[in-house]
Amino acid sequence: MWLPIRGVIVTSQSDSSEYDFVSRFFSPAQGLDEDHVTGSAHCCLGP
């Protein structure tokens, strides 16, 4: 899949009561198929 953007953040409600949500950042155009620990993506997510 090709997207004309730098990357995509996908979020979902967590199944665990320990977390509010889970997220993944994808940027295949930059060689990053999946980054599950990206700090910069988490800066724009919050309650």
C-alpha cells in the first residue's frame, strides 16, 4: 500500500486494564515497516 504521507499512527483501545490504548506507527516509505516504541508518535496521543 502506498500513502502520500510520512507515516500513519494506528491506535486501539487496550484489552488490558493496565493500559488505556495501544498504538503502532508505520512508515514504509522511510524503511520503517512498524515501530511499536516510537516516542515522537506518542507525543501527539493522550487522553
